[in-house]
Amino acid sequence: MVDGVLILPASLEESVFRGFINTPEHSYEVKVTLSSSNQISDARVEGDWRLSNLIRGQEDTLQQYLTESKTVPELLGKMRDLLTQLESSKPSPLGLALPLSVCRQLANDIDSLGWSRVQTVDTLFRHIQLVVRDQKNQAHTLTVSPTAKYPHEAPILTVDAPVDFKPHWDKTTGLCGLVSQFSSWLDTLGPFWSCMEELDAQTCILEPEHPSRAHTHRRILIDTHLSLVLTVNPLKPLILPEPLQFLGPDNRVRELRGKVGRNCTQWNERRSLLANLQSLLDLQFLKPSSKEAEEMSEECAICYDYRLNGVVPSVICPNNHCAKCYHNECFEEWLRGLPRADGLHTVLAGDCPFCGEVISLR
Ligand SMILES: [Zn+2]
Ligand SMILES: [Zn+2]
């Protein structure tokens, strides 16, 4: 028995264990599933929401525990120590308060900037969200998180953008100086956002499900089972994005690659990204939420869902007669269940569950 850990096999083969990890603060529910090899290092550990929240960001440590532990109770004992440590290092709400002088200074600085610029501010002045409009009058949020040494120390800044905003902090100009630098910086990214807006408005985007201003990649539906994945350079959005990756049956992918090879010299940076892509591939992209687009959104042939945790199927069988699609996760899990698949991290290719054709993973 390991202190603070209660665990029992939940299946006859002893491959699934359920139980609790008890710390001074909580009792966390936990489930451990061993893979067919019965190695702890391949085990999957699932916990209740509280446990998941607490260990977020500790994946490397957990992986180390998995490798080091010889038994399930030993693994959970290590997790118990980690959880106890994480619980005690969580800041208490009162520890978040800024000195009164800093709050006064911030209130003054917001006064000079204008309170109309403030989208939200918490009562402790920990996070101040400022709204700044770009040349196209689109609103952007600059989140300012002052430290206890404000204004002598630069506040921490968070923006929804593909590159970091690194202004020069000057305590004499304070928030006003920050906002004016942010405003010019937004203009340098204007062309990138225009390109992405056009793609989002004119094509059927499979991924990301909800593109943010920071996302530089898009997966665009071309035809049934066929899509294009590209990453746009935020500072040079009009150049040919490389590499262009096509997901789909082999013959269609070869055909598109051939077009790229033949037409790439025609790429013209004075035209929009969308216009260039369409002439490069010699096609018109499907409009978003069109009927065709809906019909072409192929569900995963393993889980029969289209979106799995926001992700759409991206593994496609290269056999043109089969061309089934799978979520990466479903396909890998299916391969791991096969007797000859060897281990968690080494799955690079496997046979299509439907036709047996070898599918290699990205
Ligand atoms: Zn699936
Ligand atoms: Zn197949």
C-alpha cells in the first residue's frame, strides 16, 4: 500500500485501475489504463477535472514518472507528492493584490489615457484590457498585467497576434506610450490579417475550427477528401507560403503538386493571397458553409464523428478506391491496439483498417 493512494483493478485482466489520490486538500479520482504490453511507461492516466486542471503544464514530469515507475501504486504515489506540492504553490487570491501606490498610479495613467479605451479591468488592477483600433477600424485587445514594481518595471503584455509585441517601456509616457506603439505595430500586421480574413470569408476552412488573429495556418477544403494546409508568414503574407501540403488520395495530390510546379513562376505578390492560390492550383475554392462543403466534410471512419476535440480528420488513405479519413488520434490508437505496433511514440505508418493500404502519418 502506498500512503494516500487507493487503487483497485477495474477489469479482470488487471489492465484498468480505478481509485483515488488523497492529498491534504482533496481526493482526486483517477483511472489508469495499461496498454497491451502492460508496461507502466505506456499507460494512460486520466483524472477528474480538478486533477486535470492542477497538472496542466506538468506533462514532462508525468512522462518521467511513467518511465520510472514499476507499479501503478508507485506511479500514483509520485503523483500524490506532485499534487500536494502544486496545491501549496498555488497563489492565494490575497497574494495577488498590488500595492496601493501602484493602484493609484494605474488609475492616474488610465485617466490620462481615457477610460473609454478600457474594455475590462479587474478590481485588483491585475489585468487591464485596452481596446485599440487598427487602420481598418478593427478592434484589438492589449492586455496589460502590471507587476508590483509598476511603473518602474514594464507590465506584462498579452496580445492576440502571430508575433510577440515587444515595445520599448517608458515610465514617463506609461500606458499612453504603450498604446501608441501598439497602434503602429498593428499596422505592420494589417496585410497579414487582410489575407487571412479573405481566406476565412471566401473559402471553407476545416482548421482551425475558430481561427484567432494569432493563427497563421489554415486547412482549406478543396474537394471531397482533398484539402490544402498552408502557413502564412505574418510579416510577408503575400509570398508563396511554403511548404504547401495537400491531404488526400495520391493521384489527386500528385496532380495538384504538378500544378504548383508548373504555375509557381506566375505567383505575383501584387495580387491577393487567395487570388494567387487559386491560379496556382487552377481552381476556385469552395465557399464557406456551402452545401457542397458540408457534404464533403468527411467523418472519421473509426469514431464516426467529424470533429474530435475540435480537430477534423487529417489522415487519409492514399488508395483512391478507399480514401477513408481518420482523426490522427483515432488512427494512432487503432494502430497501438494492433499486436505488431510497438510502443507509444514510434507509430509512423500503419495499414488502413478498411483496405489494408499503408498510410504514413504526418
Ligand atoms: Zn475519429
Ligand atoms: Zn483504405
